[in-house]
Amino acid sequence: MNFFLHSRRGQTLVEALVALSILTVGFVGIVTLLTKSFQLNRTTSNDTQATYLAAEGIEIAKNIVNYDVYYGLSLSSSTNNWGCSFDLTPGTPVDYALEYDTAPTNCTAPPTVQSEPTGDTLYFITTGPDADMYTYNSFGNQATNFTRDVRISVPIGSPDELDVQSTVTWSDGGLGNTITLEDHFYNWHQ
């Protein structure tokens, strides 16, 4: 019996170390899995948000064209049939920084949606009547890591077509990302 007790000495310590090692490996795996899960969730959220912001850029351009058409607004110097907001030369794309509240004020002055500096940060409005909207105005608004540029052009030889490309760029974990959505509007109202 004395021999049996001497042979088991230290075996409990070895078993405890093996069990502790197995548990440690398991916990490290779980923590790694959770970290990757949170990172993927953030990436997916940013991708979805960027897609909606790009779609919003196209929708804003469409609303401006519809506004001009509905009210019969046009520039006398216009070489196209797209109202006074987008006085475009065929084959020459113009970049715009469009916001949810962009609209022409009148057609005698240059349009208020004239191209602005692009690549500016979009800010999230957190308070007030425009809360939960995005703007280029930084005053009192929360900065995001998104920028949006809307490129509008009239293809050469097709004056009744408007090509709208909305590009959103953002940084996600040190990687630069870009999404571009494109739509074509046709002058069906003529």
C-alpha cells in the first residue's frame, strides 16, 4: 500500500495542469471567435450603411430632376432637357456633394446643387428635426467615416439619358472600402 501512495504522488498536479491547459485553449478559441464575430458584425454594418448612403445619393438626384420637371424649371442656356439643377455638357461628368435637403431655389441664378468639393466627410445629425440624417455640415453633428460623391453626366449622343453614379468610401479596420451604385434616368416626360 505504501508503494501505491508513492507512485500517485504528483499525478494530481499533472492532471490539473493538463485540464487547465485544455480549458485555456478552449477559452482562447472562444475569445478569438467572439472578436472575429464582432469585427465581422461591424464590417457588415458598415457595408450595409454605405450601400444605403450610395442609394440615397441616386435618390436625391432623381428627386431633384423630378422637382425641376414637375415645376417646369429650366435654364435658358441649358443644352439638355434636365431642368435647371443639372446643366450638363454631354460627355462631361460633374461631381456633386448632394444632401437630403439639396434643392434648387430658382432658375435665374446658378443652381444650388452646383458641384461642391467632393470627398468631404458625411456627418450624422443626432438632434433636432433632421435627426438621423446625413449632412456635410459639421456644426454640432457627429462625424462618420463615410464620404459620398455623386457623379452625373449626359452620355454623348444621348441627350435624353442621365447617368448617375453614387460612390461612398469609408475606412474599416484600416482598410479603405468603396461602393459605387449606378442608375440611368431617361427623359420620358418630354
